[in-house]
Amino acid sequence: AAASTEPEDAMHSWRWLGVCSFCFLVNSIPTSGVALIQFQYKVFNAESYQLLDILASVASLAASICFGRGFNRWSLRPMFATATLLAMLVAVAPLPFVHSGNAGLASKQVLWSVVGAWGCAATVVGGFAGIFTVLPVDVLVTSISGGLNARWSSTAYAILLGLNSFGGTVGGVMAASAIKAMGLDGAHWGRLPQWILVAALLRLVVFPLVLLLPRNAGEATASTSEVLE
């Protein structure tokens, strides 16, 4: 094949940089997940808390199936935009649980109560929110690395997942700082609803970030191959 021209090389480099930046930035957005887990531990007794963990795993499995069925053969930008919108909508679903849980903090709750019912509902929709945030990135990374030859596929996979993991660490640090600033110290949870709303709105940042992505996985794979070669 003919060698790439300088403008083409620059284009591929910018596309690759955009994909790398996206993988880092999209996972560095703080979420309310950790605060909600801490709140559940505060509200429920040990048995109920463990049962919620099992329910969360089942919900995540169901969400994965729904994602696969719903977004099969979608191009990258529409997939991320739609999945983000859905994740934002379900991210505010725990608000009724938080309000009812705050009213019952005087004693440990069980699942077989009004607070428990709201907690189960929040866990199920929380599983969907988490999966619809994580799986689009997995699809992006897998589609790019899977389209490369055996020499570079593992390298690209490791680089992109490493950047995504680093972004998650940065997001966790920012979330911890925000939780502390809002006074959510493990004993006072009155401002948890505000943090849930703020964290959901922060997902809006994903919409301009999708412009960093090529229009389809084929373009991303081609640019990755050119840069790594």
C-alpha cells in the first residue's frame, strides 16, 4: 500500500489522540455511586445490605442484555449520546429511596419495609445506570482493538483500558472531594439528594466529548493502526 501523506498522518494522529482523551475523560466524571453504597450500608442491616448486592448483580446482568439488544450495530456517537441520556434519567431514580431512608436512619431497616422497597428499586435502576455508563466504553475499546492485527491489538486494548481506568481513579478522587465539601460525612446525609442531581447533570459533559470520537469504529481502528505502526 502507498505510504500515508503528511496530512493523513496528522489526521490519524488527531483521531487517535481524541479516542485516548475520550477514554480518559468520560470515566473521570464524578458519580454518586459510592455515596449511595455508603448510604445503603448506613440504612440497612447486614443481611439486607448483602441481599441488595445480589440484586445489583442480577440487575447489571439484565442491563447488559438490554444494552446488547438495544444498541447492536449502532455507530459510536449515537450510541454514547443515547446511552448517556438513559443513564442520566435513571441516575435520579434513587431520590425516593434517599428521602425515605433519611427518615428512617434512627434504626437499621430491612428489605421487607417501605424503605427496603425503595432501596430495591434504586438498586435495580442503579444497575442499569452503571451498565449504560460502562458498556459503551467497552464496546469502543473492543471494537478498535479487535479490528487491529495481532501485533497491535493487545497494545491498543491495554492503552485504552489503562486510560479509562486512570480516568475512573481521577473521577473517584473528585467525587470524594465533592462529598466532603457537601458535608456527607457518613453521619449526615441531608444533602445526598443534591449530590445525586449534580452527579446526574455532570453526565451532560459526555455530549460534547463524543465529538472527540470518529463517526464509526472503522475510522477509529484505521487511525489506531496507522499511529501504532
